[in-house]
Amino acid sequence: MSSTATPQNDERVASTGLVLKVLRRPEFGAFLGAIAIFVLFTAVDTTGNFGKIDGAVGWTDIAAPIGIVAIAVSLLMIAGEFDLSSGVMVGTTGLIIGMLVTELNFGIWPAIGTAMLFAALVGFINGYVVVKTKLPSFIVTLATFFILKGANMAFTMVVTGSVRVTGTDKAEGYDSAAMLFASHVGPGGVSIAPIAAPTDFQITVVWWLLITAIATWVLTRTRFGNWTFAAGGDANAARNAGVPVDRTKIALFMYTSLSAALVGVMFVLRLRGMQAGQGVGQEFYYIIAAAVGGTLLTGGAGSAIGATIGATIMGMAYIGIPYALWNSDWTSTFLGIILFSAVMINTYIGRRARGGRK
């Protein structure tokens, strides 16, 4: 007499439900926070515009440039490194373009290309020094920050006699470059006019969403994405497994510098000039956006979508506070509270999703 054995579930193999998968996503806490902040500022808004197109145009205009760089900063943080020179690189790029155009009569496209090459070189130097000397990236990029900050002020003053470069809109090729990097889009079409209609979104938002999609695909669907997580999780184990940790980190430093340079291009074309101090201090906003979005400061976890949500939260805060007629001096305090709350919420949700284990 034969009997059919009843298959037994292997207790070592646990199935993960949809809810747990969602809870374990690094950006889940930030997503809840974004909803809460949107509801809060919509409720306290005194203009009636925050929840409408006009309001969305305002906070996406703030969030987009932060988000573009925050995504790169997030990937670098996932790999276990920081870049404190990303903010000043925005101004450096704009100043290079402005001086090449106004002092050396470059066309706008050659000037943009030269500035991007300079940014890539700075990123390469940052990454190479970090991986070869084993110095903390915090120290290396902080040194780069001060070098560029001082050079921006001093060199601009020597060349132009002021701390500002103007006249980039007079360069050959300006219109085509502005259409790609500094236009605004609305019901009336695409325009590079200095003043946008209240319902026109900046082209920066399109770049932001496109970069979010590409970075998410790279992180989740490519070998380089796996290398990024491995480099930040356990660099020694990753090396032993054949992961090119050093090359991965250098590439991410270069990507971060190039992202900041892209924002610098957008600003110098949109503003038709650049201040020497542009971007200084923004590096902390990029890190805040990444951390709010669930990127671990210790590396090994995070997402591009999370950084985008973090930037969105910051944009809503910057627009929502004046809309609510609150004192704008409290903006930084509010962002600090958001950062602390988001990190605590992400930590709590993550532990609950793992069954309380650390």
C-alpha cells in the first residue's frame, strides 16, 4: 500500500507578503511624511494655492534642483561615502561658464562642455584620493569645498572686479541651451522668457523626474547598482567577491560632481549670470533629502526615489511656511525636525518589518 507524502513547509524559507515588502522599502517613511506635510500645509495655507497647480509649480521649482543632486548624493551615501563639495560645485560650474563666455568669448555649448569636464575631474580627484589614501570622504571633500569656495570668490573678483558674472545670455548658442536646461513649460508651450507664467513648470522638473527614473533603474536592475549596495554594505567582503569597489566609488564621486554641475548649468542659464557664493551650504540640503528619503548614513541602503521624496518634502516646506504666514526664519528648524522625525520613523518601521530584530 503506497502513501503520498504530504509536503512540509521548510521553516527556513519564509514568504514575504506585499505589506512587509512595502514596509521594508527605505522610502516608505518619507512617503508617509510627504503626505502628512502636504496635508498640513494645505490646511494652514492662507492663500488657497498650495494644493493647486500654482503651489505645485512653486514647491517643485525648489525641490527639483535639490532632488537632482540629492539623488547622486544618495547613491554615493549608499556606497558609504559623502561629498561636501557638491553645493559649491554648483556655483563653480556657473562661474566657469560665465567667465568663459564673457572673458574668452566662448560659445555657450563649448563653455558648458568645459565646465562639465572640470566637474568630472574634481569628482575623479575626490574619489581617487578617498580610495587610495583611505582618508574619510568627509575630510577630503570638505577640503575641496574650501578650495573651491575660496577660488570662486578670489578668481571672480580678479577677473571681473566683482563677485558676480553676468551676460551669459549674449553668448552664441544661448537660446538652444536655455531651451534644454532653463525653459519653462505650461499651457502656452515651451518658453525661455525670463518671467514664467504662474502655471508654468520649470524644465528642471522634467530633468529631475527623468534622473529619478534612470537612477532607480540603475540601482535596482543593473550590476553597477549591486556594486553600489555591496560597496556600502561591506567593502572588504565586496572586494573578496570580485566587486570593483574603488572604481564604483570613484564613478559615484564623478556622478555627484556632474549632477551639481548640471544644476549649475541650469542656474547660470536661467539667471543669465552667477554669484560667486551660489550653492554654498546646499550640500547639507542634499544630504538631508537623501537621509529623509531613507538612505542610511552608514551606507548599504537607500533609494533614488527616497531622495526625490526627501527633496519634495523640502520644497513643500520652503513654500508652505510663507504660504501659512509663519516666520520664514523657522524654515531650517522645521527641516531639522523633519530630518530627525524621518530617520526615527524609518528606523522604527524597518525594525517592525523585520520582526523587531536589529
